[in-house]
Amino acid sequence: VSTKPTKTSYIQNYETLNLSGGKIKVTYDDKSTTTIDMTDEGVTVTGFSNTTIGEKTITIKYQEKTTTFKVTIEDKE
């Protein structure tokens, strides 16, 4: 993950995952690199659930490679 999404804190049972601003850096076998938006086609995201409070690990998969970042689910006040 080269840039985490703008939003990394969510309200329990209310907000959905928003990956805007999130980017991953991809390094190829020839050592060339590119930056991909987390919202781009071909990017798979798993691990988000807003049903329980606490820290959640979000997994980003692109071309058989994975990386992770964390988000926080907070109690609705």
C-alpha cells in the first residue's frame, strides 16, 4: 500500500468501505513499478465488515499479489 484510503474509520452497522484515495505500488519482475488505484478494475478487496467494533484488516489483491491495511469500526455515538 503506497497510500491508504482517505477514510480509515467507519461507524458500526452504518458506513460502507470507501477506497477513494487508496493506492498500491506494483513492482514487476523486471523491477519496473506502477501505481494502481484501489478502485481500479482487477483489484479485489476482502476483509471489511462493519458489524463489530474494532480494528479490521483489509486485504487488497492485484495480479495474484496481496497487501493489507487496517481500518477501525467505531461505535455509533
